[in-house]
Amino acid sequence: MQNVEEYFKGVLNFSDEDFKFLASKMKRVEFSKKSEITKIGRVERYLSFLEEGVVRLYIPKEENDLTFAFVFKNSFVSAYDSFLKQSPSEYSLASITKCVMYRMEYDDVQEIFNSTSIGNRIGRLATEELFLKKAKRELDLLNKNAEERYLSLFTERPELIKEIPLKFIASYIGITPQALSRIRKRII
Amino acid sequence: MQNVEEYFKGVLNFSDEDFKFLASKMKRVEFSKKSEITKIGRVERYLSFLEEGVVRLYIPKEENDLTFAFVFKNSFVSAYDSFLKQSPSEYSLASITKCVMYRMEYDDVQEIFNSTSIGNRIGRLATEELFLKKAKRELDLLNKNAEERYLSLFTERPELIKEIPLKFIASYIGITPQALSRIRKRII
């Protein structure tokens, strides 16, 4: 769990001891590519840290799923609104590539929240990260056109975007795969 | 600050002592209606608790502002992404009605975060609340049509929605004021 350790100690400033406590609550899990991680209609049980891989969040549709978010490595991943409210999730999570994550169960997270100060700190920082993503996404949807949204995703994650099938990117940007192909041709 | 006290003690479970400490960092401010609270391009300095009134978040436009969120009383209000990153805000905040809020300065919030456990608790809970709103809004935009979005806002806040000018509600829902008038006639 090298990335996890680097992230919590480096980015989040956790001490050795704090990290050891946290790590004792985390369980390593692997998903092969295209695996279901959280199913729509179920309650999200985990707050996870994604060490390796790419995950998509989507509303399953008969024709084409509505993919509305991607999560890349070294981030928290969860159907976090379902997790916080412990109510059924309105969307699904699935791996795009092979994924490695460290996950914490809801009850453990609550215990950490209620009995430690680092718990609230990790809770605050995880929530801030997820909030900032949502806020950025909202402004992107309101203020940018499809080409600008594609370029923004492409600029942030030039290597990783190659691993994501075109149809998911098109859905995320809010256009058809054909329209996305035309944008890509124009740019390259 | 009765509502503030009820919210923090009742909803957030703060003790008398914790609340007293927090209250010492909060400053009461009033805004008359249609006042600018945070200006686009400026860094958000405050995390506030709205005790009375309605606030809108918007991107100023030459013709019609793009109003994308409302905040009602007994909630946190802030250009929170700008506040967290201490970078210029991409949108403005303004009062719709007369507003009373209790606000905390960035440096005080950081001090509370770094030196107390209730600080991280309030930070986590404030962020969770703001996150859940964004998540709900995103799913509403993806999954509901204009009429459903209007009904959802109307059902949540039947009394308060009367205080919001039609043009702001139309912008929030993503339609013209004329189209909104037609929806309202159909419903009533």
C-alpha cells in the first residue's frame, strides 16, 4: 500500500502512528477490469482509496449507460452520497481497468469519526476532495462546451484517458461517440 | 443566534462548551435584499451559517445571469471551492431576500481545524452537507426534466420558492421564464 501511505503521510500530513491506526481499518481488494463495484439500488458500504486503476460512475441505461464521472488513482472512490446517508445508491460504480483499492467499512468509518480526531480530519479531507470534483464538474457543465470539456479531461489525464473507451468519454462530455470522434480528429 | 445554536446542538450534537468556543469565532452580519455577498474573481474569505433568508449562486452574464444554486436558511453558505483552495471564485453570491448570517474567517477556520477535534467535525459536516447538495443537483440535472426539477424544488421549499423571482428559478432549472410560466400554469 505504498501509494496510500504516500498520500496520507505526504498530502494529508498523517503521522506514522495515525497512519498505522487508519491502515488497520483498511482492507485491500482487487477488481479485474469491467467489474461491478457498487450496484445501483444498493447501499454503499465502503469509502475506498483507489491505489491503481480507473473507475467510472454511471446510471445504467438500456441503450447506453450514462457515465457521469471517472475516478483515477490516488483518490477516494465511493458512491459517497449513498454512503453518507446509508440510503440506496442512485448510480453504479464499475472498474474500467484492473483496480486495486483499500477500503473502509461504514461502521469502521463511523467509529473512526466518533472516537478520534484524525477520523474527522480524514473525513473532512475526503469529503473536500469529492466536493471539489463535483463543484468543478458543475461549473464545467455550465460554462464549457463539449470540446472544452474534452480538452479539460485530456489535459488533466493525458495518459489515462487512453484507457477509457470512447463511448464512456462521449457520455461524460454529453455528446455522441460520433461527435467526439470529430472533435478528436480536429484536435490531432 | 437561536437557529445557529439549535442547529449545532440539535443536528450536529455539539456540547455547550464546544458551541461556545465555535460561537466566539462567528460574527453576525446582515445583508439587505439583492446585496452582493461574494464577487466572482475574488477569493472567498468566509464559511457562513445562514440563519435567515435566501441566497443565490450565479455566474454573471450580460443578458441573464446563470443562477445555478439557492441556499435556504439553516444551511452553510460559501463559495466553498474558492474558500477551500483560496483561489478566485468562478461565481458570485448575492442575497435574494434580507439575510442574517454568522460567518467565520478563513484563518479562524484553519485554526479551528488544526487545533481542535470539533473543528474537523464541523468541517466534515459542513462539507458533507455541501457535497450532498451538489450530488443531488448533479443527479437532478442528469436524470430529471425541467418540470420534474421544478417540482422537486417546489416540494422541498413550498413557502420559500415564492420569494424567488421567476427568472432565477427558470435559470436554475435550465429553461426560459416563458417555459417556466407554462409549467406553473399546467401544475396549478
